[in-house]
Amino acid sequence: MLLLALVPLAAGQAAAPKIARDPGVREGMAAGSAIAGLTPAQQSFFSTGLMQFRELVSVTGSVPNTRKGLGPTFNAQSCAHCHSQPAIGGSSPAVNPQIGAAIAQGAANLIPSFITARGPVRVARFPYAPGTLQPDGSVHNLFTITGRKDAPGCKLAQPNFQQAADSGNLIFRIPIPVFGGGLIESIPDSALLANMNADAATKRHLGIAGRPNLSPNDSTITRFGWKAQNKSLEMFAAEADNVEIGVTNELFPNELDGTPGCQFNSTPEDSTSFSPDGTILPSNIVRFAGFMRFLDQPRPAPSTPSTVRGGQAFVQIGCALCHTPSFTTGQSSVAALSNVQANLFSDLLLHHMGLGLADNVSQGIAHGDEFRTAPLWGLGQRIFFLHDGRTADLLQAIENHSSRGDHQYPDSEANAVIDAFRKLPEPEKQDLLNFLRSL
């Protein structure tokens, strides 16, 4: 056996510098509350929306304490299944609820290899139609309601994810935190465009461009989703409830899968209703949107000398040219959302990210290598990073921003900034990581 002895440093010999590392998920509760200044009615609406956001969904609503509309295919059984870290409205939790959802009420689903108990909540997409080079890009839900006690007679097979993976035709998305949704919605287009055009010479020198995704209906800037493909919180909520859970609603009134024997409710399953006296009762989609609209931005940790230095480095090496520290909201019909400093650390624009992050999925005018600059507020309490949850290491997530292009896609716009990050001394890298984990 070889015994290793600890040898003291010779006089004057310096210790090797510590290698910078991700300090990890910070403790405390810095998100999940309503924004200050809501009226009593608005606060009540927020609370109702929060309750609905957490509610489980079953096929017909016959399971106690559930609403109807699950399936025929689905990825989760509630909004909070995906958005719960560090509080309701956040991102993927430490324990993946998709494992339980797959077999609830006797469902006969197999767990795909990329879904693990301690891994991120994931949604699967096929960039191309199986066996062809024709674009697909749509969500292929992980699970079906086959075998569930509240779906008698339904026989529907899961997609062949292994075949898709073997052919390189499988990509993932993880949940986006929805904190501060109303603030993002309230930033004027003019502010986003002015910021896009600011520091033009510096951005050009570093290879940074950026462009907005645009609504096909009115050409205004869309800003929700990994590729900023959704215009409003209502659209974001309606698409997610339909695509991820299977609930048809007034914006998406048709079932995604029409397999005979797997339709159990009239559609849309979620809609505006009316009490006997004619009072309008809003749909769940409106309640979800109201909850997200009134959900406050995450609060950063108190500053330390290290995080102050890290914030300075963040600006100096160019991170802030895309991750814009803050915007001021415009005049909103909700007074609590008017003229508020939103510290989102994003320009909400699309940027080319190179082959390393490209998913070959187009949404709106976003190409297969373009993504919206992810807001960094609340980053300190996220567990999984990047659009597909490929890493839980913040340092690795930073490194993954650097990537070369090819004949189809250009180099990542972040390459020069990541090169500058790599050249920082290890203590300065650590300061920057500490700053990010303080957000």
C-alpha cells in the first residue's frame, strides 16, 4: 500500500489557487409571493389562481380534488408539477413528479430513459418527422391515459423515444420560471428596441446581435417561452395547459390526439362559465394568467464584497450586453405593475447560440439555433440549467454558451464573452458565480 504524506509548503511557496466552482442552490425563500400594491380584489384573484395552478387534473374530473381534461396524452398532471422550484411558479423541482404521474390511477406508461427521479422535468420534441427531413418540432407527450381507471377502453401507445434518440431526433425542454410575468408583459416594445440598439459598436465587436421574435398577428414583440414564441401570459398558459396536460380550452379548443375511445369530455374542457344570475366565472386559463401576472419578481440575496465584485465582472466582460440587468415597466392598467424596475437580467431577444445549444426547432421567426436570453432573476435557486436541463452545474452552463457554427448556423453570439470569462483569474470567476447565485 502506498502511503501519501502531507508535505508543508516551503517558505515563500504560494498555495495553488482554488478552482472556481458553482456554490450551489442558495437557501431561503426569495420568490413566490404576490407583487406589492395589489388591490384586495387582485390579491384574491392571485390566491385563487395559485390554488388552480396547484390543482391536479384527471380525465373526467371524477377523481376527488381534481379538474377535468387530462390527456389523451400528457407530460404532467398540474401546472405546479413543472413550476415549483423554489416556490410555485418556479422551475423543475428536485424530485421529478413525472414518475408518479406516469402511473397514477393505474396508467400503463413506461418511464422514458431521460426521465429520472432526481432529474429535471422534461418535455420531448422531435425536430424532424420520423424517417424524414421534414420539420416537426412539436411536443410529443411522454405519457398516455391508457390503463387509467378514469379512461376505460382507451388504447394509445407512447411514442418510440428510444428510436428517436438513436436517430438523433430527440430534444428536450424544461419548465421556464414564470416569476415576474406581469412585469415582463408590461415592458414597452420601445424600451426593448432601444436597448437592442444601445452599445451597438461594442456588441458588433463581440459578435453580439439579437433580434425580437414577433407576433404574426400584429408584429409586436413576443416574449414568453424558450424562443419568445408567445405574446401574452394567456397564450403561454393556454398552450401549456393544452400541450403539456391535454386540457382543451378557449384558445386551443381541439384535442391534440383524436384516437377513438380516448375522448371522454365535450370540448373545450376549460372555458368561461356563467352562474345562474349571469355572473361570469373566468376560465382556468384566465386564472393562471392572473396568477402569473401578479407574481412578484424574485428578490436577490443581500450583497457581499464577493457578489459586488462579481456583478462588476458580469458587466465588464460583456454578460450584461444580453442579460440586461433591468427595465422599467410602462403604464399598466394594474397600478402595481406600472413604472416598476424589473430586474430580469434579459433583453428578451433571440440570439444565435451555435451548434452546442441548437435544437433545430423553429418557433415564430426563431431559427433552430436561436433562443431568448433567459432571465436570470431567481437563478440562485434554480437546480437545472439551459433549455434542456442538461446540467445542474452553473459553471458548466456558462461554458455551454460557447459553441461554433457550421454551414447552417453561425457561431454562438456568446463566444467572445465566454472567452473573456475563461481568462478571468479563478477568484474573479468565483466572484461572478457567487453573484449569479445571489440573484
